Amino acid sequence: TSPFPYGGHRFEFRAVGSAQNVSMVNTVLATICAEQFKEFADQIEAGKKPQDVAAASLNEHWKVIFNGNGYDKAWPVEADKRGIWRIDSGVDAMDVLVSPKNLELFANFDVLSNTETQARRD
């Protein structure tokens, strides 16, 4: 099972436990999507064909598509072989939240200031 599967008409997000608040997870996902949509729009507005932009992105990120059992112990090994970066712990994820790349992402889209992002980690 994928943590972010496509259900035929929509994507679902399944990685948050039922007792957890999804607000920060949704903030992160929405900001990541906004960044990618901006990149696509910038390329299209610069003259590239939308189909070419989509095809290039798919080709670049094909390695993340996995149709097997995400709970199988072999999957993390396969993900490593594919060069897919993983965070296996919520504690580790909180430390990565304040990496320079992520601080820049949130600040660029006026989602969270560096101070606000740091506060969420702390």
C-alpha cells in the first residue's frame, strides 16, 4: 500500500495516524505542490509545451513509482537501490523540517517564516 495512492479520481494521503493532527502534513504537502506547479507554470510560460514539461518531470521522477507492497521489508531496500530518500521516523522528520532547503521553501511561498518553522520543530 502506498502512503500517497491514486484512487482513480483523486490522490489519498494515508501516512498520518488517526489520532494525529494533519494540519502540518497538509501544509507541507500543499507547499511542495505549489512549488512544483510554479516550476511547471514557469516553464510553460517560457514557451515549453505542457506535454513536454509533464513528460520531462515523469522521466526525472519515475523511480518513485512503486506498485508493490509498501509494507514488505524488501521495499526499504529497493527504495535505497533506487536512490529514494526516506525518513523512517517522525522525530527525524522534524529535524529535517528546518533544513535550509525547507526553510527557503516555506519562506519563498510566505507559508511560514524561519522562526515559525523552527518553532514547529521545537
